[in-house]
Amino acid sequence: MEKALRDGNLKKEECLMVGDTKYDIDAAKEVGIDSVAALYGYGSPEEIASANYSIQKPLDLLSLV
């Protein structure tokens, strides 16, 4: 993720990491990016509860940006 941020000249505070497992959420936190739990994915809601946000379906992401 850090490479993608650098290569894209992106600011962490302007990015979101969408994930469906604990590893996705943890990786976002490690880099300092807000995370979005994709509740429609593979991880259980309990596993990804520490995300900054959560969405029920992909279109819900639009309300966060």
C-alpha cells in the first residue's frame, strides 16, 4: 500500500482501504489509512469490526466518499 500511495502521489487522509478480512483492516491501520469493512465479503462481521466504516454492499461506498 505504501508503494501505491507513493507511486500515485496520494495522501493517506484522502484514501480508503476496502477489505473483507482482518488482514485487510490491519494492513490499512498499519499504513495509516482509514478502513472500510465489506460486510458482503468473506470475513465475519466480528473479524472486521475494528474498521473505521462498514458497508453492506459495494454501492454503499459512495456515501463515504
